[in-house]
Amino acid sequence: MAVIFLALHALHLNADFPNHSPWMDWAKYTDEGWYGDAAIRHFQRGGWYIPGDFNPAAALPVWPLLELIVFRFTGVNLESARALTVGIFAGILVVSYLLLRRWHKLCQSASGRHRVSSAPAIAVLLLAVSPFCYVFSRLAILEPLLVLLTLLAMLAASWARPHEATTPEGRVAWLGARIRYIAPILALGLLLPLMVLTKTTAIFLLPAIAWLLWARAGYRLKPLLQLGVPAAFLGAVVWLSYYGFIVRPHFLSDYRYLFSANAYTGITSENAISVLRDAFVDGAWVGRLLYPLALLAAVIALLIMPRILRNPLIPALLLWVAGYAAFLAYHNNLQPRYYLVIAVPLTLLVPVVFESIWNGPRMIAPLHRFAAVLAVAALVVLAVTDARQTLHYVRTPEYTFTHAAEQIHDIVMADRTHNPLVLSISGSDLSLMTGLPSICDDFGTMELPDRVRAYRPGWYVTWNQVDDDKMDALTPMYHLQRVAAFPAMDDPERNLLILYRLDPATPTNPPRRRRKPIPRLLVTNFGQQPSEPQLEH
């Protein structure tokens, strides 16, 4: 069933993000183009960097490098970028299965019992049928890759083992022991900087990985240092090399700008209670049934049956959720796509916790049977309702955004008198869909009026209206001539894509004004009071 629903992810890749869904996220208008811009521009314009424009690849190069490889074979198009994300989601399912299976075997070996676990298969099924994962794992955004790299890092930590004090007999045995010690550390040392260079918020996920290392070290400090210090050192060397040799000498302003551009929100003492409430309530985005089940699993693990925390994977998943939830509250920009990073560990938590309860000491027989019936019923209802919603999205694709982009492309390319460069907040998405060159009208290290003067776009594309700051930047040089408008998407604030042609502004001579006569000065004697006619004068 998981494989079938995974295959459904690959259908209708050019379709809109499902309209009228519970998840109103602005990423569907911008992020697919922004964070792949370096790869898009490399093939369309011959260079990935546009001075003064928004260049996030300076700080986040991993995703555009992957797209660069894909575009080398497929050409630049939206379908290929989204197919890459679907492939990454397939990797999430595979690695999730391997991670849960690995820790089940480790816990079974420690306890001396051997039982077949269904938790890995159940977890993969829940992820595959999830409508929340479906809609966001089909967008070419950063979050799915961050989740995959985190899972890979946790799997590498699960295979780490302290260096054996005794020397194995024989060269082959010695070499095998060295490989078993070095390979997980080497993998961690490479995966950690890749996580940060995919999305800098990855630092909030490091405690979950550290916990698994701590567990593999037997909860002892010296073995933990044996495992953690080399991996951290290698990761630091990789990241510092990238920063020192590439970013600092060439793209430091773009690197810093990415953080300043995302600093417009944040938690304060005045809004702390409302932000924490919203961050908690918005967790229901991951699933109206899955979310309470995951919270119940967390409560059971932490308060009711803490013995199941002996499985180190459960505390690691809880640390993953807590760490990224802390970032969400700290940043106070509660966009649904950010919750994809915690949707995966919450989904994995449900089958792992409930199977740990099931395989634990037996309760009273009738109570045990009743709990089993409840667990099966909850699983069936969750899988069926999620699968039904996902199938609805698969059966009803819409193409409003791509159709609007195609019509804009036809209009722009038919006019040979204007520069085809498009100025738009969704310009990078238009470049990805149609190949039109573009610059951003919102983000960039150069002020918008200076950017307009430097690059002289011929067209302006906006959603619903022209903002005052955009008009102030354009009117000194251009007259905005509305050419066409295309209904697209479902956000009331962004559901009409408007195309303006930027005609040169015609200078107008100000009308001559007749000079007003200057009245003669009023002259009075010393001490004389003015009369009424003099006051009027």
C-alpha cells in the first residue's frame, strides 16, 4: 500500500498545490523558484549569480546543486524539480523503515527477546497516505531534503560503535573493526554540514542525533567523545572550508542577507503566550487524527510508562520534535511547510510507542484485548481517512498557475520591443516554469530602485495589486501599462496574476504659473496703530 501511494505522488507533477486545502502556505508562490534559482539561472542565463538580487544559494547550496545534476539530464522545468522531491520522499520512507528496524533489533538483542516488529511498515504506510506529506513532498522546497538528511544522520548514529579496546585477531578482522568504527563517523561528519547547508535550522535537530550517539556509547562520556568529537570535527572542517573559501571572499553580503531577510518575525515577551498557543494548535496541520495520537504517545512515554524510553529512538524522536518546535516558536512565522519537519518524527512516534506498550509486560487480559481493539481501530481510521483525502487530491488536479505562466510567457515573447526580463516576487517560479529571465521585486541585497535602474526589466508581474513601494521604485523610469490578468491559486490576497508592460516614462513639462503680485510694504509711523484697511492690506 505504501508503494502504491508513493507512486501516486509522481502523478500530475505540474498541478497546483491543492487549492482550498487546509494549508495556506506562501511557498507555493515563491520558494520552488527562489531556492533552486542558482540551478535555473546556470542553464538559462549562463551564470547562477545575479549581483544585488536574491541569491540564497550562497548560504544554502545543497538543494540547487542537486537540481543542477537533474537539470543536466532533463533540462530546466517544474516537473523535473518536483520529481526530485518525490524521489527524496521515497528516500524518507526507505530510511524511516531502516531506522525503526535497526533500533527494534538493537532493543531486542539487549532484552534477549526476538519478536517481529510491524512498526516500520505501519510508519511507512502512515507517511505514504498522509495528505499533509503528499502536498508538501511534491513541492521543490528545502524541507523534504532536510528531513531525509536528518534521518540518514540518525541512521548513521545508530550504526556507530566505540573503538574496541582489544585488537581483533587477524588482518581481516582488524580491518573490519576499523571500517565499522570509521564509516558511521565519516558519514556523520559529512551529513551534519550538508544538513546545515540545506537549511540552517538544522542546528535545532542536532540534539536528536546526539542522543542516539549517547545511547550507542552506552550512556558513557568517554565512548561518546570517541564517537562525537571526530564527527563534529569533520563536520566543522567541511562547513568552515565552504564558508572560508567560497562565502567569505565572494558572497558574504548575500550570506548575511539571508538571515536579515528572515529576521522580520520573532517571539517577544508581549506575544509569547499567543505564539506558543498558535505553535501548539497549528500542529494539527500534520493530521487531525495523527496529531492527537502523537501527543498521546508522547504523554504515555514521558509520564505514564517511562520504561519505554529505554528504546533510545523514542527520546530521539521527541528531541527532534521539541527542537524544531522551539525554532517555530522562536521564529514566530508559523507556515505549514515548516511543520513537515516535525510531521515525520510524530508519525514515526505513533507505531513505535504503541508497539512498545504492546510488547511490554502484559496487562489484565480483558484490558489488553480492549487496548488492542482500540489500537487497530485508530490505525484503520487514520489510514483510511488520510488515504481518502490524498486520493481526492490525486483525482482533482488543477493547473491554474502553470497555465497563467504559459500565457505570460507567450505575451512577453511576442513583444520584441521590450526587454523580456520580468520583475516579480514569483519571477523565479516563472523562470522555472517557462524559462523567462527574472529578478525579484521583494528580496535582494540591492535596493529595489537601484536594482530596477541596473537591470531595466521590461515587464512586471504582481499578485492582485501593485504595492506602494513597488510603484515608487518603478514610476521614475516607467509607465505601468496593464496588459493581462490571470486567475490563479486560491489565496484571497494572491489569486489574480497581473501582467504589466513597463513603458518608458514620458517627461512632462510643468505648466507655467502666473506670478502673484507682491504687495507694497506697509509703512507706519512709530507707535501708530494700523487701521482696518491697512490690516487687510
